[in-house]
Amino acid sequence: MTERPVKPLILRLCVPAVVSNLVTTAYNLTDTFFIGQLGTSQSGAIGIAFSIMTVMQAIGFFFGQGAGNSMSRELGKRNNERAARLLAVGFAGAFLCGLTLAVIGLATLHPLVVMLGSTPTIAPYAIVYLTPILIAAPCVCGSFALNGLLRYQGQSAYGMIGLVTGALLNFLLAPLFIFVLHMGIFGAGLATGICQTVSFLILTFMSRRFGVMKLSLRNCRPDTLLMREVCGGGLPSLLRQGAGSIATTCVNIAANPFGDAAIAGMAIVMRIMLAANSVIIGLGQGFQPVCGYNYGAGLYRRVKEAYWFCMTLSTCVLLCLGAAIWLSAPQLVEVFRSDPAVVSVGVAALHIQCCTVMLNGVNMMGNMLSQTMGKTVIASFLAVCRMGLFLAPVVLILPHVLGVLGVEMAQSVSDVLSFAVTLPFTARLLRGLR
């Protein structure tokens, strides 16, 4: 981590991370595709469920990246005993918080989906779809945490194996449950819950067998300083994902007056753009362990070299992906739902977002740089800008002025504002690396 050439090292680490993120997105796209064959209201239920699933990701990322950030710095200092404790605390915290989410979510599911923006026709499908997923919530949160903890040890390939196995199983079980066994949208949720549980079991085995630090609950001995490190390192991820859940809810609420087609169209757009951004998140996740190890070892020149390489590469990749999505926007939306009203909303939103998606290279890498360096306040602020501080109010205000166009363009407005804020903070951090 501290001796190999930076660029090949990041590429070796980011490829499994990119694949893992695309696999996670494939879970969502698989359900979106198959459920889209059932009806527009069922497609809208996916958009409602996305808020809950983002919360599960937030919990997993909070503990995985919170413990992982500190763990990579401790490994850079060769403090293996404390790194092993961070690993165990991160795993246990994610699983227990997932269990808490499952209990609360199942007890309040009907008012919850209404609060998240369901119309009366969408709510029953959202409840049925979310029930098995919430039951599996401890395993879902645990999977995201373990994937991150393996990645921060430089073992991204093992995390990829766990997630890819679950995704391939989902491709088989989802159509089997939905169409062959006639379980409808409940079958889609059941397939996702089963596959996430399988991924969790595989990732647990990988962490116990192949991690640089072997996972053992006997090392789960939290203290005040350790928990402060976990919270400080994980807070930006929690805020980023939590803000994403709030923003998704705001999009659903803003689209609600325009009917089920608007909610379904925006749900499809969010999944497609999530797939594009997941590539950049994977590149950033390859950057983070390199940054953490070398920052902990005091090798600041390598940290800066890694940042500039990842920022430049991510911007170029997003330019290419944005052009490809723009050209194929109608076909992409029609894959998931051929309803003309859904396609109209989806294509317009995709075209607008493709104009600003390349800015997310700067936004994401600046956020990950500050987070991995332990700059909690800056990282937390940048984390909430794109999906919370800017998107939530923009998407609630613009539709009153521009109608459904306001819903479609809200994300792009948020991207531009986030870019303007991220640049000066990142420049200041880089100047301080001397």
C-alpha cells in the first residue's frame, strides 16, 4: 500500500469495488425490470422502497467505512491489535442496527410508506415488497459493512465474490418467484431478501478466513475513543446515504401530484443514474484504502497523486457514461416500463441529468478524500450537500414553478451547487498535505 506505484495499485483495488457496486445496483435493476412487467403502480412501489433500502445502505456504510477508515490508518501504523478491534466493532454494530431497523420498520410499515410518498394505489404493493426485505435487514446492513471492511484491508476481491454470488442468485430467483410461482411483487422482495442473506454469509466467511485482520467477535471491545473514531469516520457516509433517502422521499412527494407515472419514471431514472455513479463510487473506494494507509504513514505526496489520478479518471468516465445514457435514454426507460407517460418523464429527466453528471467526479473524490483523512466536519458537510442540503429543498420548490419539469431537473441543479461548494474545500485540503 505504501510502496507500489499508486496508479496500478488503485486500479487493482477499484476494479473489484466497481464490480461490487454494479452488482448492488443490479439487485435494484433486476427488481425494477421484472416488477415493471406487472404494472405502473408496482413500478412506483420500487421508488418508495428505495428510500428504505438507502437507509440500510447508510447503516452498513456508517459502520463499514467508519471502522474501515480508522482501520486502514492503524494498519498503516502497524497497530494490528486496534485494527482487529475496529473490524469486530464495525461488523457487530451494523448487524445490531439492522436488527433494530427491521423491528421498527415492520411495526410501522403502513404509515411509513405513506410518509415516504406512496399514493393509495402504490402503498399496498410497497408494503408487500418491503416486508421480506426488512426481515433480512440485519444481513443487508451486515453485507454492506463487511464489504467495506474487506476493502479497507485491500481485500476488495473477496468482497466482490460475496456480492456477485448473491446477485447471480437474484437473477434466477426473482423471475422464478414472480412469474413461475406467481408470487408477484412479494416474490421480488423475497428473492432480494434471500440473496442478501446469502451474500452476508459468504462475506462473513471471507472476513474470518481471508482478511488481513481475521473477524472475531472476541475482539468486539468498544471504548469511548474507538467509538469516537468509528462515528467520526462513518458520519459522512451515514449523512450521505441518509440524505439520499430523504432526497428520494422528497422526489416521491414532489412527483406525487403528477400521478403514479411520474413516481415510476423518476424511480427508474434514479436506478439508472445510480448505476452510472456506482462506477465512480467504486473508483473512490479503490482510492480510500490507498489514501488511508499512506496518510497514516505520512506519505502525503502519494495521497495527492492518488487523488488527482482518481478525480481525472472519474470525470472522463462520467463524460462517456453521460453521452451513452443520453443517446439511449428512451430505450433504457422502455426496458423497465413501456408506459408512454413513464417514458416521457424518464427520458426528460435522464437528458437533463446527463448534462451535469460529470461534475460528480469532483464532488465524490473531494468527499472521500476528506473522509479518509479524518476531516469529519468537512466530509460530513460535503456529504449532505448533493443529496440533502441542495436536492431536498430544490425538488420541493421547483415543481411549484415549473411543474413536472422541476422534478426532472432538480438533481442537476443540486449537482452544480455541490460542485461549486466542493472545489474550495478540496483545494484547501490538498494545500495542507505538505
